[in-house]
Amino acid sequence: MAFDQTRANGRAARVEVARGMLAHGFLDRPLRLLLENAAHVRAEDWSLLSERLIADGRLEEAVYVCRTGGIELPRAELLARGDQELRRRDIDGAIHHYELAEASRERWEALLDVLVGLPNRELTARRIARKHLVDDARIAAPLPLAASA
């Protein structure tokens, strides 16, 4: 039992060290320490780490931190990154970030508009339309039968 308490204290100490390093502007080592000791990390620690990673342009790592810490994803940043990628015609990057952020219908329509103008992207356009733009309830409804004479 004493061993378990010593181990828990060691993990809590690592989290404290990570907080201090984060306060001094370090990212890589605090990231590793917090991930290794996730059970002892508070939500505000995950949030601060995520904010710092986003500020440093490390959006994918910020998303991972949010998921690990059970905190809200940086939706605005994800959408902004997806919009940037769409303007640059990085379709796959835009799709990735829009899906993470659960983008609105308007963003998916804009993406589809770009896709249909690109050669060899028809299958991607159909997948996006089916997944994000087609109303499943409308499709599932049976077709009305014509009255016979």
C-alpha cells in the first residue's frame, strides 16, 4: 500500500513539474509528462496545453490532447484550418479538419462545389455528398406509388 502511495506521489510530482515547464513556455516535455500521467492531470492543465499547442501551430497534437483530457476540441481553429486548406485546394486536409470540427452544411456545400470542378474527384464528391449533405430521412421514406387506372 505504501508503494502505491509513493508511486501516486511520484506521478503527481511529474504533473507539477510539467505545469511549471508549461508556464515557462516549454511544450514537448510537458506534453509527454502529462500524457504519461494522464490520470493525475486536471482539465485546466489539458486546456492550457491545448491552447499553447494551437498557438504554436500544432493543431493535430492539440486535438489529441483534447481527446485524451476529455475536453472540448478547438472547433474554431479546426474550421479555420479547413477553410485555409480549401482555399489552397488541399481537399483532403479540408475534409480532415471539417470532419474533426463537425463542420456546418454550408462548409460541406462549399467543399463539394470545389470538388465537382476538379478532375478525378467524383468519388470523393459523392462520398462527401452522401455523408454530409444527403438527408437520410428523406431517402429512407418509401416512394409514393402511382394510382393505377
